[in-house]
Amino acid sequence: MIIGAGASGLAAAVDLKDKADVVIVEARNRVGGRVWTEKFSDGAWIDLGAAFVDGVGPKNPVMQEFKKHGIKTTPVFYDQTAAGNILMWGLTGAKGEQGQAKKFGMCGMLRAGWAYSKLMALYEEDKLARNRQFGALEGPDEDLWSGLRKLKSGGCCGFGGIDSLDATTYAMVKSLVMTNSEFIFTQSIHTLSYRWFQADVVHNGGPSQLYGGDAYPETFLPLGGWQQMCEKLAEGLEIRFETVVAAVRAEGDGVVVELSSGEKLPCAACICTLPHGVLKAEKVAFEPPLPAPKLDAIARMSSGFFNRCAIRFDTCFWATNGMVPCSGRCVVNMRIPTEMGRDDPTNLQCNWWFDWSLVAKSNIIVLFFFSAVAENIEKLADAEVIESALKTLEMHFPKEAVRSSKVLEMKMSRWGADPYACGTYSSYPAGTNGEIHDHMASPHGSVFFAGEATIKGMSQTVAGAMVSGRRAAKEVCDHMKLGLEPLES
Ligand SMILES: Cc1cc2nc3c(=O)[nH]c(=O)nc-3n(C[C@H](O)[C@H](O)[C@H](O)COP(=O)(O)OP(=O)(O)OC[C@H]3O[C@@H](n4cnc5c(N)ncnc54)[C@H](O)[C@@H]3O)c2cc1C
């Protein structure tokens, strides 16, 4: 029995289906889990869960599936060279009203780019020094922002530290750090681990050689969305949809999976792919209880917020935004909050927006919300989210153009409130390290664990989820003496 038809559960089932009778029980009415492609009425698509493929090397299991099923990809274009599209915004006035956003000039971009690359180089040096002194898993830790603020270098080309930067450069550098931390790890820079920052990232020396490492630096998107890959994986598998698991109990050598309906499903072994957030929210009971190291890892690990909102308009009013030629690509536009904008607890401003029209051939803009802002936006009704999005877009485009365009449809995620995800994906708060993934992965009697939160070095990704599913399938085979070829390293 496999709990969950996300990427990890499907990958496990594919490996096991010829060896044993495999049934997947899935709470939703679809496969994919945190892979979720939504369709607009004009046929355009948007991924509200996994969106990007990093490191498109031939060993990446995702790329292997794309190749097998003829799924094409398109590169993502970060519009940082056309600095005119990057906006800096703040708040003014006693009521905290939106200030006039100003365009971030090329000189500012170059200054901030230099400062950011210096900062990250110092961070890598410091991390290596700490690894040499304490070993990779030990040594003092602190929150990411506090640690970064201490980094300085001397000499004629020295970097005087974040706090020595002028206000504009500071805002941009902080935004870049936040983009690479709050976006990728869905946690505030004030809670993320300094020591484990970017530990699972493909590039920047991350350990995920399986992806192809630095040989494949560009980011891609699958055309048509990610869900098609999960649907292909699911072909020929036995899946019971809308089947919510309430408890997992050991019975003799086997397991009984108990549903919320009260039905009991006995099986010889079980692979549990419940997301970390679901385990942390204790939505499913385990009997006997999970061991202390696993419970501790669940408690210490964190699954934060990251939501997208895609709006389809009747006109493409943003097409006049001076875009550089990027036919067929997804263009990312950054928005940089000043300290005033960032510190507002009611902030609903997105950090990025995508021009999705070039990829989806439909008048669609996609707004990205990370961390605390993503948590705020989840609480609003759809109409309120749209109104807030229109106010944001008014900072970029003439108000008349924004307001005279009709909103035709809106699709958005609310991953925190989703009872079958309870958050976005796992991350390392300060004081934790990659060992927590090992505890998340360790079997419990005849119950085996898979999912993105159970794999060190590849967590937070679809590829990692798939590899974890295959690892669990191998463990089940060993346990039941079914015989399965070892995973290719
Ligand atoms: C907003 C967002 C952006 C992301 N961006 C990227 C990206 O760009 N690139 C990338 O590679 N990865 C990305 N990810 C991460 C990626 O989506 C996940 O790592 C991966 O899909 C997790 O797969 P999984 O099988 O571990 O978990 P899931 O896909 O969550 O599968 C678990 C399954 O268990 C089911 N379930 C939960 N509770 C129960 C229950 N009680 N009973 C029965 N079934 C239950 C769920 O419905 C789900 O189908 C993103 C994720 C999110 C949310």
C-alpha cells in the first residue's frame, strides 16, 4: 500500500508494480499532489505547485520522464538585464499607502550585482571555514540574515558589509537574498539556518550532482505543465482517489491502513509519502507511535508558504513594457520592497511577477508570493486577491490600462490551508541540518517513508521526491525479499 499519489508515491509504485500487488490511496481526486497544473477555459495552463526544473542533466529523473513522454521544456528568462522592468516600491504616509514605485536603473543593478556576488562569495568562504573547523554538520548556527550581516572583507576591492551599502543597493541585495531564500526555502531570512542555506540547491556547490550540477545552469519549465508527467507515471497503476488515511497501525508483521471512513486496509508493507506539513499537523495517527528521532525531525523541520496567483485578462496591457525579445519564454520581473514596504505586516505585495502570455499564448500574468506575504494572501477571498493584484499592477502600468482591462479568470494556490499539504515544502530553520532528512526517511517496522522531506541533498523538488520513492520501493523489496535492482548512483 502506498499513501499518496504525488511524485514520490507514483515513482515507488512504478518500481514495485511488477513485483507485488500495489494499491495507492490518495486523498485528492487527482494525481500529482504538490504537482498541480490548472487549466484556464481557453486551454492555457499554469502550474500552481512545482514549476521549474533546475539542472536539466540526463540523470535528472524528471528529465528522463520528460524525454520518455515527449514533454518539451522552455527556458525561464530573468529580466535583470532589462533593469527598467525591475521596480522598487515602498510605503508612504501615515496610513501606509503605496508609494510611487520607481524603476531600478542599470547602474543600481550593477552596483547591487557586485555587492551580492561579494556577499555570496564571502558566505561560501565562511561556510567552508566552518566546515573545516567543525565538520559539515556541526558548529554554531544562527539565522541567515544575522550571519550574512557579519560578513565583510578588506582590501581595495573589499566589501564593507551589508549595512555599509546605500539604501537602494541595500534594498536590492536584501531582495536578492530574500528571493534566493524565502522563495526557494519558503521561510523568512530571520528563521532560516545560516549554516544550511542553499544546502540542497543544485547550483552554488549544492550536492545534487544527479541533476547535472553546474553543467546545466539554466532553469526550465515543462510546456503544458508538470501534471502530465505524473499522469503518465500513473498509467496502469491502481489508485483509490478521494480516500483519506486517518491512521497507520502495525499488525503482526504487516500494517493496517485505516481510512477516515473507518474502512481498514491490511497490507504486508506500506510506503508513507505524507508531506512533512501533514505529519507535523498530526493529521494521521501512527500505532505504535513514531520514534523520538523522527518526531523530533518533524517538529524541527519547517514547511513554509509560497503561493502563486494567475490572472487572465481580456487584453495584454503589459505587452508595452519594453520587454527584450524573448519569444516563447517565461519572463520574470522582480519587485524590490524598500524597508518600509517589507516591514509592513499587512504587506500583500508580490516579489515577482511573470509575463505568462508568451508561454501560454493567453493574456495571463502570474504573481508570486513568498513566506509571510504568501501566508497573508491565503487568508483573502479571491475577489480581494484580485483587487490587491490590480493595485500592484498599477505600480507598473498606467492605471487606466490596468482598470480598463477585464479580469476573465483567476487561479491561485493556498498551500498552507490545503489539508493534504499543510505548507509548501520542507526547509531548515536555524539550528537544524541535513540529518533531519535521514530521520524522516528511516523505516518504522513495515512502514517505509518517502517524499521530498525525506531526501537529503535533493529535498524541495520533484526530482528528489521521485528518487525518495524509488529508495522506499527498494527498501520494501529488501524487506519482503522481492528483489529489485539497486538504484543507479
Ligand atoms: C508552490 C510550490 C512550488 C514548487 N516549486 C517547485 C519547482 O519549481 N521545482 C521542483 O522540482 N519542485 C517544486 N516544488 C516541490 C515539489 O512540488 C515537491 O517536492 C514534490 O511534488 C513533492 O512530492 P511528494 O510525493 O513528496 O509529495 P506530494 O506531492 O505532496 O504527495 C503526497 C500525496 O499525499 C496525499 N495525501 C496527503 N494527506 C493524505 C491523507 N491523509 N490520505 C491520503 N493521501 C494523502 C496528497 O494529496 C499528495 O497527493 C514546489 C512545491 C510547491 C508547493
